Amino acid sequence: MMEADLEVKAKESREKKEFEKKEGKFDPNSYSRENRWQAYLEEEEKKKEQEEKQKSNTIFKEYNEMMEEHKNRPPPGIYNKDGKVRQLN
């Protein structure tokens, strides 16, 4: 019984949206999947901008830059430039 009622409500909702599109009364800012996704993307961009701003204003700016540079480097090899083993235990 509840499923049938839900199907009727969903059909009415779809018909209402189609009618509003045809009549030009459709609100593009209404609560929809696309608008939620766009809001999510905007929020993520704001967070990235805020993090970048925070990184540039911190007293550890040089340290953070050094760590970012270090993160992109591969780990050192077993042998040094002369071909000798780096550490012997």
C-alpha cells in the first residue's frame, strides 16, 4: 500500500516538473541533484583556497614548502654517488 502511494507521488512530482519546464516556471535554483553537486564543488574550491591562504600566512611557510618539495622526491638509494653503501651496521 505504501509503495503504491509512493509511486503515485513520484509520478505526480515528475509530471509537475515537466509541466513547470513547459510553462517556463521551472526554478533552476531549486533543490536538485545537479545543484547539490555544484554546491559541493564550490565548497571544495573554497576549502582549497582557504588552505592555500592559511599556508601562505603561517609562520611555518618555509617548512611547509620544504616538506612539499621533499614529498615529491623519490627515496634515496642504497648507494651514494661514489658507489659505496650509505650505511653499514
